[in-house]
Amino acid sequence: MSALAESAAQQLGRELLQLYDELTELHAGSAFVMQALASALVKGEGLDDRSATGAVFCVRWLEDRASELERQLKDILSQTHVPTRSVAPPGRGV
């Protein structure tokens, strides 16, 4: 492997590791929101207006962040010359 190819492979590895860290962060945020909502509903408390508004903002942030991470992954894959197909978030169709 040439020095240039090795350097490019190392760069892609760093980008994939960073993307993995960001996906882990997104997963943790999503799990936190779901746990908080489930806890409120199980206790029979329901959601007050503030909590519902906060949940909506969290969901929007999670959706935006997931879209950004998908774009980053496509950018990384384009550097490897691997064709990709469109992947929609769960429940959103293609």
C-alpha cells in the first residue's frame, strides 16, 4: 500500500471512529428522552405542557442530528468509492 493510500485509509478510519462516537451520543440522547417519556406515562402522570413541548424539541433535534449523521456517513462512503442507497430513519419510509 502506498503512503498516500495508507494516509487516506487512516483518515477514513478517524472519520468513521468520530462518526461512531457521534452515533453513540445520539443513541444515548434518544434513550434518555424515551426513558423520561415512558416513566412519566407509566406513573400515570401524563405530560404537562412544558414536558410535551420539551419532548417535541428533543425529537426535532434527534431527527436533525440523525439526518446530519447520515449525510456524514454518505460523505465518508463516497471517499471509498462504495455506492450507497438511501436509508430512511425508522418509521419514515424511503
